[in-house]
Amino acid sequence: MFEPAESDNFHDFFGKSEGIPVKRIAEKGVESAFVFIEKELSFDSEYKNEVSTSVGKELKRLLKSVGVTKKGLILTVGVGNQGMTADALGGRTLKYLDITEHLNAAGAKSRGRGRLAGLAPGVGGVTGIDSFDVVKGVTDRLKPAAVIAVDTLSARNATRLKSVVQLSTDGLIPGSGVGNAKRALDDKNLGVPVIALGVPLVIEALD
């Protein structure tokens, strides 16, 4: 049975937000949310808006759960290789964000939109610099209230591709889905809360 969408309880929740199925889990201090995509987004702008709104609400809940307020700076990191379509989710996401921190840094007002900065660190094979080192350096410099790390996820089954938006307060390990795990982008390594956001766009192939 569905709980009201307004519920803030992450425990044993399976309900709908904006008409979109959502599951929330809280276990061992980690909170996760899953927003399920049941139709092709490209052909239905109304449905796309509903999914976007639902994802936004879940992200807001998670940020609130780790103590982020509207006055806190959020650093969004677009993880991945923008030169590969399936791995470009992180970098492309930045293009759609309302980045405001440059206005705050210049002393201008951002009209109540909050503080948001973006970073696309690329991948070591292209830049020669490990993406973790880039993210760590910028995080230490800006000291954000939280980091949102956006990356492509790997699915074990083709039916899972493009079927869910996953969010978690546990951070993420770039490259782990394709057997090339890097240092984790998490609160332990970066010193600030990290919210991971991903969509499965590649499939794991085993010998």
C-alpha cells in the first residue's frame, strides 16, 4: 500500500511522488532513494517533467537529511568521460544546472536561488589527472556544505537500463561498475557529505 508522497520517513517506504514510483531505504546510517522510470522520456515532455520533479524532491530530502540548508554551497560534480556517450551523464548534467556561485563570489545577489557550483573533472586517461585529485582540490578550496556526484551506473540486466534514478548519501566509487574502481567520492575522503546520483546506462558483461 502506498504511503502519502509527503512522508519524510525513509524506512520501508514505497509510494508515489508526482505520480512517479519511488522507493526509499535507510540502512546502517545510509539513506537511498530510487525513482523509477516506466516510460521513454524522449517522447513525453509532461512525463519527463514529472520524473524531474520527483528526483528533485528526493534530492532535497537527502540534502536536508545531511544538514544542508539553502545558505550552504553545493558543489555538483559531473563524473565520467564526456567523450563517450554512455559515460557523459555527469558532464552533460552540468549544462542544465542554474549555477550561481560565481554571482555570490562577485558580491552579486543570486535572487534566492541558493548557492550552486559545478565541476567536470574528466577522466585521468584524457586529462592525465585522477578525477579524485581534482574533486578533492576544489572541495578543499571551496569548502561546500555538500557534494552531489553525478555518474553513469552499470546494470547487470538490460531491463534495468534507463529504468531508475538512484540517489544515496553513501557517495560513489568512479569506475567500480566496469572493474576500474577509483578512490571513493564520499564523506570520509572529501570531508563533506556526498550525495551520489546515477542512472544505469551501461551493462556489465561477464566472461
